[in-house]
Amino acid sequence: MSTTQVVWFKRDLRLHDHAALCTAAAGGPVLALYVIEPELWSQPSASTRHWQVIQAALLDLAQAIAQHGGKLCVRIGAMEEVLVELQQALGHFDLLAHEEIGEDWSFQRDKAVAAWCAGAGISFTELPQFGVFRGQHDRDGWAARWRQFMTQPQQDLPPNIRWAHFPGVDAWQRWQPQPSRHALADFDLPNPAGVLEDFLHRRGEQYHLKMSSPLSAPEACSRLSVQLASGRLSMRTVVQSTWRAQQEAKTWPVEQRRTWPKALAAFQSRLHWHCHFMQKFESEPKLEHRNMARSCDGLREDDFDEAKFEAWCTGNTGYPFIDACMRFLHATGWINFRMRAMLVSFAAYDLWLHWQRPAHHLAQLFIDFEPGIHYPQVQMQSGTTGINTLRIYNPVKQSMDQDPDGGFIRRWVPECAGFDNLRIHAPWEASAMEQLAAGCQIGEHYPEPIVDHLTAVRFAKAQFAGVRRSQAGRADKKTVMQRHGSRKNRSR
């Protein structure tokens, strides 16, 4: 009699190119399991909108499994408790899952599951699902390994899969995380294959030209990040589809080709970049909790200003473009990468906020929250990597560059809608008569700037200059570069 193969779904909610599922199907009857873990959903980065994504993906997964003759088992509780129940009901079984490049909580949970399985005599197999390699603690050879992983054939679900069944919680769809925060009023999770196809053959033609502005990015960007973060698409599927699109574009006549080659090349580079940052986090998961460059310890931690943090979180800093981006993010759960970097830059340098609480706030708002990208990126944008140039965004310049007519600001900061195309970017510079004409008195209808940007930046630069010139700062630069610095990809 074949051993039951329990496939533990986490953030890999799909059937196609699912290594754990395909491996399990070759070993015996498959039990498809998802566990709602209340403790996971109480973490400081978690939010109700994340559950809305997972809930929608689970419903689609359950339907897909049902179409293949199976049934998704959803349980609620701690993973080890669910495993005990499975063992009591099934006897011996094998457990298979993908490696999750998650936060410290999920990593400790996975280690506890592995320890339980070892004690119970249960085989626990974890397989990679990204071009991220457990146990690799430097960058040497990583790019070649990434390409080798991505060139492997995608795995189709075997047509003759045998399913095992175990009773789940019938009312799991009504479960809600506690604390409940940042639910989206209007949420829809589109079909992942359709989003990919639409981007590679219609929307993506000017990806490299329009990704920076919040006006054009929602249409020009791939919008695949939420699909990848929830595992509705495998990274290999996206990479190989992009490679095929690049090859097809080479055969087109010039008038049809237009900007597609540059757009697809830029997107392919971002896919590589995606795993590059996840590998940083896999190599040093403590980046969730501490500065990458330890010479930055104590730089900002004790100067945290709660009032400034609250103003930033709610989009009331007095800088219209900053506030418009934050309010847009609150409303939609997504904003383009450049604006994410600008929001972190403003918190880190203008407001002099240590990065961890801003990171948790943004994580709660991002429906595509990916820990392996999020924490290294927040640290890089906050200046605590020790190797990257300080990336300080001038909020007024960004406003004029990315929203020149002020349309984005008028939509999301209606208090300032009456200002003309010049004053809307810096309404505090408007005269009393201009403010009266706009129907917006600064300090009454809309806040005065919370800080002076140039003064705040001069202070921040001086603080970092001292750290980086120090002996500890110079030592950090060498250490961090060895562990996390990019290597030239010789395999291309």
C-alpha cells in the first residue's frame, strides 16, 4: 500500500510547475493541505488584505483541484497540531512542501515542523520554487545557478494523480485574521495567466519608459508581483514566457517591433533582480530584525518620532506627492517600485525614522508583500546596507517629474486640488491670495511640511558620512560586499 503524500501548500497556490505536488504524485495518493495559522496572521507585517489575496487564491486552487478529482483540505490551527491529527488519522505519511523564503516566524515554524517530523519518523521534503538556494552564503556562482534553475522544464500535473482525503474546515472562507487591519473594500484577484499574457503581448511595450510614474505604472507594469508572492504563478513560468516573447520579438519587422525588445529586456532583468534580493534574505534572514551594516546600529533607533511616523503612515506629511502615494497605496494595495523607494527614503532621511516600523507598515499595505525582497530593499533605501549610495529622493522634484500636471495629487489629495500646476507640488510656497483662490489654507486645510527637506537631508548625509568613514563602516563595506554584492553574470 502506497504511503499518503501530504502536500503542504503555503505561498505556492497553484497546480502547474509545482515541484512538491509533482514529486508527491509519483510517490502515492496525494492529500492537498493548506493550514490557516492564526499566529502567522498576528505578525506585525500581516494584514487583512494579505488574507484577501490568499483567500481568493485558495478558492481558485480548490476549484482547480476539484476539476482533477481531488479536494483541498483546509485546516485552522498550529501546523504541528494539524500534523498530530493527520498522524492519528492516517498513520504514516510523507510531508512535502516548497521552501518558503519568509519572515523569521515562518522560518522558525518550518524548523519546528522539521524537528517534529524527525521525531515522528515522517519524511519531510522541501523543494525550491524560486532561483534561491538554501545554504548559499555568498554570491559566487549564484547567477549561473539561477539560470540553470530557470531553464529546467516546467512540470505539469500528472493526468493520473490519485487523491487522498481528510476532513477540513467547511467554513474556512469566513475566517478573518486578528487583528483585522487594512482590508480592501474593492478587491479582485485576476487570472494569473491572463495577466502574464496581457503584459507580454499588449501592456508591456513601454514598460521601461512608463514604470516610474504612478500615473502610467499601473497599466505599464506587469502587475505580476501579487501572483508571484502568493505563488499563483511560478517564477520559472514567468521567466520562460518572457524569454519566448523576447525571441518572438526578434522575428518581427521593425515597425512591429517598436520598443518591445528594450521593454522585455528590462523586465527580464527585473525577474533576475527579484531572486537576487530574495537570495540576500535567504543568506542572512536576520535582516528582518537588524541593520545589514552593524556600524549603523544606534544611528536612528533612539530618535524615533511617533508624530512624524503617524503623519507618514496616514499620508499627512504636508508634501502632496508623498501623501498622494501613501493614500493610493492604502486604497489599492499596490504602487510602483520608484514610489515605494521614495516613501522609504522620505521616512528614513527626511523624518529620520529607523526602518523597521516603516517596513512593517508598508508590508501591511502591500498586497504583494514578499519578505525576501522587502527587508533588503527597505534597508538599501534607508542607507543601512553599508555598500549602496544613499538614495535620497527630493519629494518636490519627484512630484514635478512623475506627476507634472498634478493629476495624481488632485485625485488622492483633494485638499490641494485647487492649486495650479506649479503650486500643487509645493503648496506652502503659494501666497495667501493663491491659497485663498485654491480654497486651501496651508496649516488649516492641509498640513504645513512636516520637515524642511534640504535641512533634513543635510543632517542625514552628515550622520551617514561619519558612519561610513569610521573603521567599523569601512569593515562593514568589505563584509557586506562579499556576502551580498552582485557578481557579473558570466553565463549570459
